[in-house]
Amino acid sequence: MAFSDPIDYEHLPGDPPLDETDISLRAYLARLTDGHLARYEPGWSDEQMMEWDGNFRCDGVLMLVCCERDVDAREFRRALEAHRALRLQQETAVISPRRRLEGFQRLDQA
């Protein structure tokens, strides 16, 4: 995979079999902005996390389309934290070579 290739967050290598709800949840997380994800705090209570997300029903279930089962706060947090780690890994892989290149360019300008 080239650094510029987008990650298909819905289907990752080595995934176990996924149901429609797993894929819908991953698609939902993939659409969250970097800025919104940056405001997430892993130490939050479930209630704080649900408020941050803003898409949970009053019974504590995430509102998703195309799902076969309910996604509660525990499952959402597990998927969210895995997604954040993967996105950070991808960001680091893309940014690190650029930063090295920028460093070389600064040396050339000196």
C-alpha cells in the first residue's frame, strides 16, 4: 500500500468475519473528522463519550442505519479506540516521510 492510498477502514486485512453492523459501525467511524476524533478522551465515562459522539439514543444505543443488532457504548468504545489507533498509525506513516523530506529541504536552504 502506497502512503497516498486511502485505507478501507471497513475491511482490514486479517479481519474476522464481519456482519452488517460491524461494517456500518466502521463506516460511521471513518466519516468522523480528525478534529472530532482529537477531542475524544479515552478516560471518559460512557455518558461523556455518548455526549461527545452525539448520535446515541436515550437508551444508550448508537443510531446506525443498515444494522442487524444494537451497538452499545462498550462496543462503540472498543471499535472507536481501534479505529483511532489505526488512523494514527496511518497518519504517522504518511507524515513521517514528509517531515524527513522537510528536514532535508531546510538543510539545503541553510
